[in-house]
Amino acid sequence: MSADTGGLRAHVVVPARGVDVRLAIDPDECVALVGPNGAGKSTVVEALAGLLRMRAGSVVLGGRDLTAVPTHRRRVGLVAQRPDLFAHRTVAGNVAFGPRATGASGREARHRSAAALAAVGASGLADRSPTTLSGGQAQRVAVARALATAPALLLLDEPTTALDVDARAEVRDALRTARAGRPTLLVTHDPLEAVALADRIVVLQDGRVVEQGATDAVLRRPCTPFSASFSGLVLVPGTATATGIAPDGGGELASATHAVPPGRRVVAAVHPTAARISGAGAGLARVVTGVEPRDGLVRVRAGDLVADVTVARAAALGVAPGVPVRITVDPDEVAVYDPEDA
Amino acid sequence: MPTQDDTAYHRAADHRAAHHRTPVPWWLPVPAVVGGLFVVVPVLAMVGRVDWTSFVALVTSPASTTALGLSLGTAAAATGVAFVLGYPLAVLFARSTSRWVGVLRALVLLPLVLPPVVGGLALLAAFGRLGVLGALLDEHGLRIAFTTTAVVMAQVFVSMPFLVSSIEGSLRTGGDRAERIAATLGAGPTRTFLTVTTPRVLPGITAGLVLCGARALGEFGATLTFAGSLQGVTRTLPLEVYLQREVDPDTAVALALVLVVVALVVIGTTTLRTRPVVA
């Protein structure tokens, strides 16, 4: 597919961490690698960078077999959670480090340093010491530092996780510049970041790829509990009906976008804020199984369904484990599909 | 030992500014003050016994200046050798994941807890004329024991562990993230070592060099055992002080004061180096 045109083809095998992952990234593609903690995301990044010895498998980048090539000859750029700028160099010196290390002259290195800093909008920081930078500024410089080496593969390992919201947006712009024109692997916990940067999402669980697809498709029609929670959705398993889904927990939910023939095994993706709870009346009859606070709302778990309601509403209904409730969902908010097809 | 982490300094400074105080037990200052006095009083007492009228004459006598020169020269050489050998050792200790490294480290750091006389004996066993390596070198006309080289070797033996443990501590606190990043930027191991690791652990190196130099300067037991006490060849200042104590206490005290001053200068330069960071 891409091995000979500049893309990445890798089979990462690290038995000690239970990781066995096949990954292909096209030359101009950004793939978001998502998954629960401990799924092996960082292991894949380290293996691709050559920072972790692989027992088996292979890493082929642009037709070049890198499997036995040491990190410093791989031309693989890495931006991790922490910027880790060299504290004893200026910002410009940090960015010029890569070009210098790969044989560029001092002039050439300064030139490339300036160009990379300009690309991330950090030209004004050139003469600063890394210790005087804000988190967002430092991370942008780290992006520029990786860019200055013109990496053949860019690895972004949770590049904005340690930043506050404003800094995230600032760094994301820099990352959008950085990913252009090269295969990029983005490890992230942030669906916004995946939407902003990634063409495709690969879901990792227990060291294996359990789901992959176009970013939009995975976010809208997730197939695994993890990818569902990644986009804030809850998956309700059931059987397709003429108008929607008959959840395994009983009752029926209508879906506006419904297209699956009745009788098939399907899931319904529902956002918990779209579910409404009442004490009696229409809706699916469920018994509350759990109540927990959630971003200023109250998340009510009732068997296979989940609803986020305001604190006032929860108090009025007196929701607590064991209380019977009725749950309704607007058909526009119910996506019914066959997870095997997605 | 000075801390290497700049942010740690700032944090400490912040705490002071905010008058954060962790209460100490009311009785704690009593042993603390006794402990402080225990160190300070003897030194002051010795200073009090210095005969100032003849001080200059005593410390500038040929025997004294020769011993001082020899001490400074050998200590400097020993510190240099300890750095060249000890820095790589510290890096291996800090980076290796083998469990045998623990054993090796314990052995290499042994001189920290070993009586220096024992170190001297060990050096004699290896490099003495009848020693394992000494006999071999002797065949090629090289004699080490009881030469100035032996003085330097004795000093390296006892002082290098200070350097190794200081640098290793510094390497460990920083982790190796900077080194990993440098590798992804295309820097080979040698370039990374020289241009990333070394600047990063510079405070640890400085602290290690100072400790090592101070220890080398004060070396007595191993030197006496392995190098003897030949004036101008192996009799360093501490040996001279010990010798003069028997025949001329005034000279001994005067020379001892010189050692105290040198030690204070060494400690002073390192603390002055780190003070401004706190302020």
C-alpha cells in the first residue's frame, strides 16, 4: 500500500508488554492511536522510534527497513507529553540541535531552526531560555525542534495532555502544520485532537488493534466500548426492529437514521445527555444501578442505558440505586448500526 | 551537596517566602547546636593556637611550600584522573539495568567506607614491587610504589567514589528523556553524551570534582602506606603536618590552618556558585 511511497508499514511485537500491532500509515496521513491506559500505545511509539528493542516484527518507512536501525539514524521525530527542551540551550539552539547533529553546517542549522520556529509561530521566542517559556510555548518549540530535522515519520505521544485548554489549541495549530506532508502517528486521549488532526483512528486494547476506520466513522459509529466512551457515547446492544432497536434490556428505541433490516444484531450509539429520565409514563422501564457525578451533571446508570441529568433533576426524581425509572431518547439522537459493518 | 534541580531551588525559595514552617520537636535544637559546636570549636581552638608572629615564616619555609605545592599538584592530578575514569563509570552505573551493576557499584564505592590505610595496603598488593601488577611493571623498569605517581594513585583510590556517586546521583535524578529526544533528533551516542548529558549533569560534576579534590587534598592513610613520606616526592601537606606535630607543633598548627583555609575556599566557591540561584 504505502511501503514504497514514503509511508510507514510496521509490525510491532513486544511480548514482554503483550503488544502485537500491525500499523500502516500513508505518506500524507495522520493516524490517531487511541485506547485505554496500558493498551500499549506508548510501546508502539517507542518501538517505532527505536527506543525499545523489538523481539520480532518490522518497521519499514518509505521502503527503508528500519527494524535494526538505531534511533539516531531513523529520521523519526518525536514530540512527547513533556517538551523536554534542553535547558542549557536557547530556543533557537534547541531547534538547531537536530540539524547540527545530522551534519548541517552552523549556518544551515540556524536557517532551518528559524524556518521551523516560524512554521509553528514561535519566531519571537528564538533567543529565550526554555525555562522562561509557558507550557504551550515550550511544546510548540518542541514541535519545531522535531520539524527541523525533516523527519520521515512524526510521532506525537499525547502532545497536549499536559497542557491547559488554551495552550492545547495553540499547540494543535502547530501540530497541524507539522503533520502535513509526512506520515504521522498521534497518540491521544482527546477526541477533539483526533478530529482536528487525524484522518484515521486505530483503537488499541490489550496490545491488539480492535477497531480502525476513518476518524469521522469511528467517532460517530464506534464499535467497542472504549471508542464509544472516547467520543462520549454509550453503546446499547440489541436487535434491529422496523423502526429502530429492541435493546437486550427490554423495550424499544426508535431511530431516525435507521437502515438495518429487522432481526439483525445491532448496537445503538446514544449520547447520555440525549437520554431523558422520568419517574413514570412513556419510555423504557429500567431500574437505576448506579449514580455518579460527571462534569456538573449526574450520570445515572440504569442497566444497559446511561443518562446524564442535571443535579436538580436527579434530586427531584430521587434517583438512587434500586429506584425504577423511565428513559426516553429522541430518535434523532439514536444511531443504530451493525458493528461488524462499521 | 548542592541540589541540581533548578525548580527545586525555586520551590524552596517560595516556601521560605510564604513562611511555611514544619514544626520541629522543642528539644531538637539542643543536640543540633551541640553537633555544630563539636565541629566548629576544635577548629577555632586550633586557630587560637596559631603563633601569628612566626606564621608567615613557618608556612613559607622550604619544607612547607614544597609540601603545599606537592599537595596541590597531586590533588589536581588525582581529581583529573578520577574525572576521566569516574565519569564514564558513573554513566554506566546510572544507565545499566543489569543487577550485577549493584554488586559492581558496591565494590567500586568501597573506598568510601574503607579505612584509607587498608586502601594503601591494597594498592601495595597490586602495584608494589612484589604486587600482582607491580612485578610485571617492575620487569619493564617501572616502579610505582613510593613515587609521586603513587601519591596520585592513592588519592584517586580514595577520592574517586565521591565523584562517581555525585555524578551518578545527578544522572539518575534527570532520567534519560533528554537523551532519548536527542537520539530522535539524529544525535549519536557520543554527541548526545557530550552535548546533552554532560551539560545537564554539570552541577553534579562540579560538586563531585570539589568533593573529590577536597578528599584528595586531605588524603593521609593510603598515601603514607603506599607512597611513604619522602620530602618533595611523596610528603604532601597532611603528612607534613603529622610529621611536624612531633618536632615542631607551631609549624604543624600553622600548616593545618593552611589546609583549613584551602578547604574553606573549596567549600566557599561551590556554595557561592549555587547561592545566586536561590535568591
